[in-house]
Amino acid sequence: MEYRNQITDSIYYIGVNDRTKRLFESSWSLPHGVSYNSYLLVGEQVVLIDGVEIGTAEKHLSEIKAIIGDRPIDYLIVNHMEPDHSGSIGLLRTLYPEMKVVGNTKTFGMLDSYFAPIPQEQRVVVSEKEPLEVGGFSFQFIMAPMVHWPEVMFTYESSNNVLFTADAFGTFGALNGAIIDRDMNLDLYYEEMYRYYACIVGKFGSFVQKALEKYSSLGLSPQYICPTHGPVWTEHGFPQALAIYDQLSKYDTSCGAVILYGSMYGHTEQMAEAVAQGLAQSGIKEIVVHNVSTADPSHMLRDIFKYRALIVGAPTYSNDLFPPMREILNKVALREVKHHLIGYFGGCTWAGKAVKIMPEILEKLAFEQVTDPVEIKGAATPEQLAQGRDLGAAIAQRLLELYR
């Protein structure tokens, strides 16, 4: 009887869903859950590709046993050492003590820091230079450093024409019954891919581009692309997934604007609304407004990666910047977002620091500041609200010049 999550005659999906974790990496919301994908190759020998998060290991092991029974796992290929994929390795080594572990030199440096030392005779150190032939399978390894950890590699199995890509092409979102893209509605996963990329991979765009160029140069046309999160991709859905990763890693944005504002008593919020009006009245249709005190940080980052213009406004707070605004701007700066237009507005009652501090946080990103900041003291006057609309209009004009 065919196993329900069989990908090819010899490759099985044995990933697990996590629908209980609220925050991925204790930072990013998971309204739709997340999957930890793992794959079992069964031939003359048994090869496991990537583990799972330790809290889901029992389900993972039951999936393994359902396929191979009492057979041992002969090899574990570790494409990515982050604990949501490597957390179960210690348990796997206890249950399968003769299992050999396959990784690159950086992989083993990390393995030694997380787990009991692996005997030298059970270490298989690989590189791009030579394939690994085991159990009737032929593996080729493609180093993909900083996508999004330094040890990351892709593994290509040529006899099945399947590429295993670690976190690359991954998404948030548990898998709801189906595992292969052609068997599901992909709208949610494409949207969650933007959020996943912005939060998890966003800092490393240049490395993603190098990995994509390397993949392209190999001339591979895999039948299945198997990431560690989200759907298994085929020619049905992979072209769009590839396009999203390519777009985001080049910081290639759409004609639109994101307004981030913080407001304690409503005055800075008034200015945010005025800026939005100026954008809309000048012909910009894609406008997203986020209150930094209540918005999900992952949604704010997602939208910043989508749209070219960023406009930020906040009050001065204790002679400093409003704390929720500082927090999200630090996240933007950490990701080294590129090629954006920027505008600033702020409010104060006596000492106006916000409009000075916000540009300092984003200074290293070299955004194009379109016009001077707008600052109000106390409540905005009609003239100041008009200045807010003018700020929006100036950014709209620059957007339209860029996207004609």
C-alpha cells in the first residue's frame, strides 16, 4: 500500500506540523502554524534528510517507524543546523547509534557545540567537489552559506531528480493535508513566503542571490524542490516561489508606500492620516498604514520588503524616540533593506528628538530622503496637516517617476 506522504517511489515526506507554537524563534507570529519538513529516502540503505524541532520528535519518529519498521537509518544528511531542524539529532543518534552523519565542515563545528561528539568514523564530511554514493542514491552538495546560516547547503539526489534546499523557498504555514504544491491552494503560502523571507532571511539578500546564481549555473531541472518549511514544490508552483525569492533578495519593490506611525494621544496619528491622503490624492494606490504599537512586526517587515517607499512618524518620548518605533526601525536596519525612498514626520511638546533620531537609526541604509521632515508641536494645525499631505504627495511624485 502506498504511503500517504510518498513523493517518489523511494522518497517519503516525514515532516511534522506545529500548530501550537505562537512565535517562531520566539519572535514571529504563527497564525497558520508552521511545518518542519524532513525526508526519508529508502533504498538499499536508509537516508534521512534533516531532523525536526525536538518538541515534535515523537511524531517524527512514528512516521519513520511507519515506513522502515525496524530497519536502521544508515545516514543523516544535515542541510541546516538551526534547532528547528537539528533539535532531534541527539535523540536520533541514541535510537540509531550506528547512523553516519553527513555535513560540511561548518556543520560539524555546530554539531559539536550542540550535541555529544560524533565519532570520527561516523562523520562524513562533504563538499561540492565530489558526489556521495550510498544505498543506490547519488547525492551532490551545493553550498549555500548564509541562506540563512553559514553552514547551509542544498542536496541534490540525481536518481530521483529531487533538490533539498534547507530553508530556501520555505514559508510559514502548516501543511493542511496535502504536502505537494499541485494538491493545494497556494495563495496562503505565497503570502506567508513574503513574511517568512522578510523575518528570517531578509538580511542576507546578497547571499540568496549567490545561491540562486549557483543553482542556475548547474542547469538542474529538479522534479521536486523540498524545503524545510512549507510545500514541496514542483513545476506547478515553484516558478512563482523562485520569482518571490529572487525579487525579495534583490530588494526589488513595487510602486507603493508603507506608513509606520506611533502615537500616544492621537496627534501623530493625525499626521499619518494626512500623509496617506497626500499619497492617495497623488495617484498611489498601494498604501499600507501600520500603528507600530499594535501591528504585528512581521507584517510591517513584510510590507516594507514589498513596497518602495517607507514613511515613518513618531512622537518624542522621554527626550528619545517612541520605544515601539525604535524597535521596528532597528529591525529594518538589521535587515539592511536597500533602495527605498524615505520620509519622516514627528511630534513633540517641548524638545523634538524623534525626527532627528529616526534618520540616525536608518542612516546606514542610504535610503533616498525625498523631502524634509515635518514636525508638529502639540496638536497639528490645519497648516501642518497640509504639510503632511505635501509630504505624501512628494513621495508619490518620486514613486511615479520611478515606476513610469
